[in-house]
Amino acid sequence: MPRKLVEEQLVHFLREDIGQGDSTTTAIIPTDITVTAKVIAKETGIAAGIKEAAILAQLMGLKVKVNIIDGEEIKNRQVLMHITGDAQTILTVERTLLNLLSRMCGIATATYKLVKKLEVVESQAKIAATRKTAPGLSYFDKRAISIGGGDTHRLHLDDMVLIKDNHIALIGTPVDAVKLAKKNMSFSKKVEVEITDVKDLLQVARAGADIIMLDNFTPEEAYKAAEALKNAKLSHNILLEVSGGINDETLIEYAKAKVDIISIGSLTHSTKALDISLEITKKQTPPQ
């Protein structure tokens, strides 16, 4: 996303938090104090949101010295950045900056762990996000997924056609829905369809689906679906995605099922934020 648009979103976050002003800071902190603060990670993880945190601080007239870049591994007690400037401003921006940084690092860390786990078993499957992001944070959540080595999946509804259960409930069958999509949508859009029963697999494949999502299939059922596509000589141009209830314990079994995409909603809707804090370390007294 262009920096200007990122700036606009960050300012929106800050305005939401500040309201009419930081009552605590303005009540007790003088206006003429310059300080330096350090942003410290209190656990290991993967850095994400460093760029956005620096932009937010710079937007508020603060000076930033970054000690790590997005995608690098964070050590416990590592200082991620130093921020220097007006004390009131740093205190006012602190929570918004940390909330975004902690969330993005948490998502990137969780994604990275799953990606590395798949590398151990030499799986070609990709870890992907879903649209189960926090409203207003979709760009930042998906960017954290990417930094962690995962696939963003759809960023917006207009990225592709993804036919799910409620669409099918209104149309009739998965095959009917795929045929309508192929008829009415531009060739430039891929068509994905969700199925809950393996009996629909070959039918939607022959109807022209580019991606087939196996919703809540067990690893064994997913493996049989992959084999069925292969035996029907349809696997060369169709991607198989599994989704629903996949976690750290079942990930490897799904990878062994020879699917192409493993989408996990919990990466964005319930990942634990990384523990990061801001500490003021130096106060510069103005000349008398």
C-alpha cells in the first residue's frame, strides 16, 4: 500500500484512541520535555509492523532509530527501536503504536512457526490467511501474514470468486454456482468453490473451478480427494485448499494429504500478541 494511504489509516487509529486529547499526559507532564524511549520485546518472535510503527512516530514529529527490520527474528529483551522527541507526544502515541506492533508481530510469529513446521516434512502446501481479520486492520493483519512467510489469500472481495455455503444455498448446487460464475465473471478472475461432500469434487472440477476448498474435511478425506483429482487427470490445473478446524496439532497430517493450500483463520482472529513495551530511558532538561 502507498505510504500516504498507510499514514491516513494510522492517523485514524490514533484519533480513535486520543479522542479530544490525552487527559492524563496534559494534566501532569510539562510541554517542554524532550525524552528518548526504547521499544522492547519481552519474548522471542518475528518482527512485523516495524515499518508502520516508525511511520506513526514520524507522523507525530518524533525521531526514530530502528534496530530491526520486518521479517527478522526478535530476541527476548531486544530493543526494537528508539524514539526521541516531545514527552507528551510519545506518551500519547504509545498505546496505539504498541497495539499495532504487538498484534502484527504476534501474527507474523504464529505464521512463521507453521511455515517452518511444514518445511520439516518438505510439504509444498502454503499456509494461508482468511478474511477473519479485525475490521479496519485487514491490511496490517494480511501484511503480517506475508512477513511471516504465509499467503494472504484474498485481500478484498473483488480479488476473486469464492463460492461458499450460503451462495450455494441460494443457487442450488456447487456445480450450478461454478457454471454461473464462469459464465458471468471475467476470465481474469479465478473461481474457487467450497465443497463439504467429496461427491461434488469431480463435478465442480469439470465445471471449471480453479480452486476447490475442502471445508472441514479430515486429513484422510482430503488425501482421498487429492488422489481422486489425480486419477481423473484433473490435478494439474486445479488447486486443493483445506479449511476448518486446522491447528498446530493437525497441520502435518493435512500437509501429508498433498493439498496445495492450508488456510487457518485463527492466525488473524485469535493469535496472541507479542509482549512488547515502551520505556522512557532518557530525559533532556531544557536550558534555563
